Amino acid sequence: MRLQLGPGSESVVEPLRDSITAALSALDGVESVSVSVTTPQASASSSGLRMAGQTPSAAAAGGADPGLLPGVKHVIAVASGKGGVGKSTVAVNLAVSLARSGRRVGLLDADIYGPSIPLMMGVDERPRLDESGNRLIPFERHGVRMMSLGFLVEKDSAVIWRGPMVMKALDQLLRDVVWGELDVLVVDMPPGTGDAQLTMSQRVQLAGAVIVTTPQDVALADAVKGVAMFRKVDVPLLGLVENMSYFACPGCGERSDIFGHGGGKDAARRLGIPFLGEVPLHPAIRDSGDRGEPVAAAQPEGPQGQAFNRVAHEVWNSLDGDGGSVFDRFRKKFGR
């Protein structure tokens, strides 16, 4: 079987070929399947022919599209090696803190399978179309423009999509939303190192990635994998955030290191990336997120809001004018 795709479809070549091969192989009576998927600019790398363990480069996937987000200066990915570490909480409060500091901020929920931005930002409605009828107008709350697949699907429905559909959805959330002029677009990535991460790193010129972890060894081990993935696709590492760093008792103020302490700072030092700060485990952070009022907006001067403000300050200071990371360019130049 031979399939010829149109221009701009290089990033779906391999996932599409794998999906077709699997579907045909499952049919009764089929003993072998040979599928060739090509594009007008197909080459050995862009057709998905690469050695085991080799990571596809941005060029192999068609490269970053400079026309995808023309008004956005910096795009930041907030990622984690595993779920349950509070990645979305950090992404939301980072965006709000940046907006409160006077930046023009957007927030894209790229967690296709578990979008939580609608709940955490307090929006439960469908987005409107612009005058052309072809592009979505992002919601704006707490000074942040935002868009999520959660606004477009039924509230309690499960998204059961294969890789090519995920990649297409992300492309549309980037291209078909009226983001306008932004200083920074914060992207809440799904956990892990899969299709969404590769698509984002290949389609957009990322200014850098923020890795979220907890102090536990099991979370730190996966955070290391996340760092390795972004380095393989040449995305700068802005730093690591230790979430749930300690429990701050709301009654007595006593601090308890429930999950251990200091693991994030040690891991950042070993990996050679900046440590962006600690965020405590506190009922106010959970409660504000459930109410759609992020703590960085509800209690910006409180200790929890200030923790996110410090992270936002470090993140912004690590960006320079052309969207790169000062830290990673220094290490790349001097081999540190």
C-alpha cells in the first residue's frame, strides 16, 4: 500500500504509517503488510526511516512553522515526567503571575487527554468564533488568554485518540485560535514524553521548558527523563520546579516534609539546569484551583501566591529577546 500526503504533513508520516499497518495486520487472512507513506519533500528521515533509538529532529518533521504564532514572542512548555505532580497547577499559576507582572500572557492546555485548565480557570462554556468564522476567540480570565480542548468536548467525555489526531488537534489549537500579540504563551503539556511533546517541539520554536516534579525519588526519576527528551529535540531547559515541596499546616504554620525535601534542588544541580523554586503543599492552592480562582490571583501577596511569583520571576529572567534561554546557550557554548 502506498499513500502520498500533501505539503506540511511531515510530522504525521510515521504515526500514520504505524496506525495503518496495525489496522491492516489485525484483519483476518492478512499475513503481511507493507505501507509506504511519503510527502512531496520525503527523505529517509522525513518518511520515518530512522534507526532504533534515534529521535526525529524538527527538520525531519517539517520544522517549526514561523507563521504559526506570529504575534507571540516566547512559548514556554510546562512539563513533567509523570502525572500527579501538580504540573497544571504550576502552569496556571505561572501564567497568572506573569500576567500580574504586566506581561501579555496566553495559556494553552495541550493536555489533550486530561484538560484541567477550564476548571482551574473557572470557565465552563463554549468559545466563540471570530468574524471570519474560522478561528476561535480565546477566553480571558485573570489577565490571561486561554484555550483548551476541554472547551470543545463534552465535559465528562473521554478523548480516545491516536497519535495523528492528537498532533492535528494541537496544531489547530495553535493555528486556529486568535492569540494576538503575546509576550509569552504558557503551554500546559501532558505528562510523559509522547506525541504531544514531540509535536510541540517540532511545530513551535519553544523558548524553553519548565519541568515540574515533587521531592520523591519516583517523581524525580521521571523528571530526569523529561529533561533528556527536551534536550534531544534541542529545546532549552528553563529550570525545574519542586511542587508539594513541604506541607504548610494552615492552622499552626508548622512545616512538614511529607515527601522528603531538597530532591528537586539536588536533581537540578546534577542535571545542570536552574532550580526555579519550591511550591508548598497547602489547602489554599488546592481549594483555589477547584474554585477556578488560582491562588496567584486569589492570594497574590500570601505565601503561596508569592511562591508562584518567585517562580514566574525566575522564568521571565531566564528568557532573552530572541526566545532562547541564557542558561542553556551558555552551557552549549562552553560545554557546561
